[in-house]
Amino acid sequence: MKKILFTIVAFSALLLFSCKEEGPGSSYTIGLNPPTDAFIEDGAVQLSSDRNVIYLTVDTRASVDSWDVISPTSDQWFTASKTDDGRVVVTVAENNTDDMRSSYAKVIVGSESGTLRFSQFYKKILNFNPSSLNVGAARDEYEAFFESNVNYTELEVNLDENCDWIEDIEILADRVLFTVLRNPSTTDIRSAQMVLNHNETETTLNISQNRMSGYSYIIPIASLDFSQYPSYIIYDDVHDVGVGEIYKEYLYKANEITGDIIVRKSAIVAYPYTASGELDLSNGFVASDGGSIIWNAEVTTTTAGADMIINYKGGSLSEAPETIYMPAGSTKMSERELESEELPTAITATLKPNVVIDFREGPPNTQGETTESFTYGIVKIASQYWMSSNLATTRFSNGENIPTNFANPQWVEINAPIASAGCLVSATGTSSTFLDANDGSGSGFRIQYGCLYNYPALINDVYNVEDIRDQGPFTDNISPNGWKVPANSDFETLWKYLVQAYQGVDFSRHTMVELYASATGDLGNITGFSAKGTRSRGVGTGGYNTGTFYRTIDYIPGTSPSSRVIRINGNGNQAVFLTHAFGVGDYVRLIRDPNATPSGN
């Protein structure tokens, strides 16, 4: 958003008033001069919304010690004081309110005084959110949401001069409605810019329109089993191309000030792919009720929370339909059946489980096996994508084996004072039994809970404590392509989405029933994250920590190097951010790398 800039008018204001000298029978004239480049209107110095520091000169025959300057004590954003060289300095704080504000500086000489007034404009907010929108090739109606603190009736909208395919534009309080005309081209993507402005403040929406695909899609969803796979790919087998993805996901948005819940439920949501193959989070169809959802795809740890959902509009359906549809060239899915002229070219899409198949090959492990393969579902939580089960591999990314056959003394030996890679599994129901993840007794626990990894197992290296103090960050050498061991900030973003209405308390200790597999109640594992585990493997002989601890890639140097971990269950299922030593064995849950290649066409 452009900052408000005010035209500087060459104007010198001299405020004159008569005052009595300290001696009897004499008088003098005192003048208070704003800068010559000040902008004066209605007798007041006009200031921008930014922080301002203004020096005023004082013309008087009186000595500096004989006059003073004051400003209203109630206006904490505005101060006026006298300088040692006989000038007045006015300091004005940045105006982040939604209103214009005024104050004054008053010069006092004896019983006389004179006042110079100041007015400060507020900082205008005008932002399209999101700032880009992908639309379909078919003629359709769209809405673009914006944030603003100015009266929407005073806003204007403009398009590129050569844009003749957008019409029927209407500005409402928080959105712009418009219609896009059909793009007849099967090869060219069209683009345009929509500029919303108020005087010199403006915001731009980049609009891209898909080329005409020529195919309509019939998408049967009644038979989807989300208890087995949390997400599916909508696939065109005829042309061997992805059309979109469908998720069973947790929708939650609360008012950040009042805590009032706008939406909080589990829903089936379908998203199309854009022309570039990315999932279009601005065109989510909420099949569970026939509504729509727009996500903020550019979330940071700072902005995570209620802002992760830009807009949710509930529909009128009481349950998800058996079939949804996407017309030719459209970017929208809905329950509306196709028109008769679209049926001849319509394709019935295939729903394929959206999974990660992690196949690794390398030297023989402790059981003589040279390959392993695990399949992980993908769960979407806001704009993050997580594997739906704990990592279970016993090989590095390059196929080399991670050591797994450790008795208690051996686990201690590999972790102090030199930390080397190791992984094992925890036996359910026993307090301190840990097994080889590859042998017959441990493989069942491995499938159910995943493996416990010390930090060197994540980075495929051996470190001497004395050499590691100032090293890092380290490279992830355990994740398959497109995925990564999460950073602490990834978990913080997840936390903030789940706690929204609880921003006034310590969110790090919020009860995370939404993530925990065995949690009960309406919110129990509503995200599908399915956190599970029994305990960590401590560094000492027989040592362990009860609970589900997830390791992060974040490294903390020192004489006893450690990394950050997150505990999801234990102590009433509170989530706690902690640190564990390098040698502790913890569970790992991978998150999709945002820099990974899109999964679409």
C-alpha cells in the first residue's frame, strides 16, 4: 500500500499575539513559525500518518527563559518542548488508528499565550487479500476480498486498458464482485490487473484466467474412505493428468478479539489445480455444506492464527453430495450438475489416495533386507501438509542403514560423548523396553508407532561434542524428496491455528486434543494428524520419557548440544515446547517442504 504523501505547499505561517514584558509599561510581539514547506489547511498544520518531528522557530524580543511551550497531557501521541537554542520541537507518533486526530502547541509568555494547531491523518489500510486470483476459462462470477478502513462507497476500481474480458464490477464493504467472460483459447492464459484505490492509496489484484481445457468433470465422492486416507487426488485417467485434490480437514476461524467462533468443524473440501499445477487454495469447495473457503497460502509464524482462513462462506447443504462437478474451463467445483451441452465431453474422474510412497534401497540391514517401502497418508491442516503417521524408515535418504540393534549400554555408548546415528522402537506396555526396529519383535511397533531417532539419525553424521558447539544448521538427510523434518516454527504455526481464540493465554500449553489419535470428544483428533507414541528413549541406561515427543531440525549448540522437541500428549494432553539432548530418541513427523514441486499437472 502506498504511503499517504501530502503535497508540500510553500507557506509561512506567522502566529502573532501581544504579550506584556516583565517590566511595566512595555509590550512586544512574539511569532511562532511552522516550517516554510508546511501544508496548512483551516489554520492547522497538516501532518501525514507517519511519525513526524517538526521544528518551529520563535520570533520574540523576550529572552528564552521568559517563555515556555506546552501541549495537552492527554495527547500522549503529541509532545511539544523548548530546545536549548530557543526553538520548539513537536514530536508526533505514527497514527495507526482509524481516525484523523488533532492537537496543539501553546506558547506562554507571562499571562498571555498563543496556540498553533496540528492535524494528523490516519494510516489508510487498503489491501486485496489474497493479492492474486486464478479464474476459470468459463464465464463465471467471482469475488475478490479486501481489507480497508475507509468507506467502501469512496473506493474506485480500474482495470488494464486492454482488458475486455472482465465486466459487471461491483464494490461491496469487504469484496469486489465481477464477472469474467469465456476464454475461447485452448493455448493462451489471460492476465489482468484490477486496481482498487482511494485518492493516492491503492492495492492491486493480479488476475489470471485459465485456457479452455475442453473437458468437464464428474467427480464421485460418496465412496471415499477418509478413515483410511485423509486425502485423495482427483485424476483424469483419459489424459493422464491431475485435476485437483480433496481433503477431510479441520476448518477453524475465530474472532481474534472476542473469541467468537466463525467456523469450527471437520469438512470435506475439494480444490482444483491451477494452470501451473499448484493447489488453488482460493477456490475451495466445501462439499460438506456446499459452501466455499479461501485460505491464506503465504502464512508465517507471525501471521498464523485466525488470518489463515481469509474467508469462509457456509452453504445450504445438510450433507455432502454423492457427486460434485467441474464445468469445462472452470476453476470451481460445486454440487451443480453439468449443463446438457457439457455432458458429451464430460469425463468421470478417478479418486486416487493422496499418499507418499517412500521406497529405499541399500546395503543389507540386521535382517539381511536390502529394501524397504512405507506408505504415508497426507493430512492438510490450514495451509500446511503433514504426513498422517510417524516416520518409520531405518535408512537414510541415500539408502544407507541407520543402526538399529542396541542394548541399553550400546545406546548409551553411541550418544556420549560422541553422538552417532541410531534408531529403535519402544515396546508398548513396558516402561523401558526398546527393540531393534528391524527384527520380528520390533517391526510391529514400528508399523504402529514409527521409530525413535536421535538427532544424528536425522542428519546422517557423527559429531564429537567438543567439535560441534558452534556448528549448524545441519542438513536433513532422512526425509524423502519433497518433505522435511519440521522446524520449531512449523509447529508454532500449527499451534497458532489450533488455539486462535486462546491468544490471551500461554498457547504453548493449550490442550492439543485436535492432534492426538486417542483423544475423545468432539475435537478429538479432528485434524486427522493422529499423533501417537509411547515414550522417548533417554540417553542414560534404561532412561525414557513418557509421552509423544516429536523432534525438530532446530539445533541448539553448546557443551551439551540439543534440539527442540514438541510434546503433544502427557500431563492432560498439554502441548509443551522443550529441548532434548542429541542422544535422546524421539518420534519424527514430516511436513511437506513448501519449496517442493507441485503435485498437480
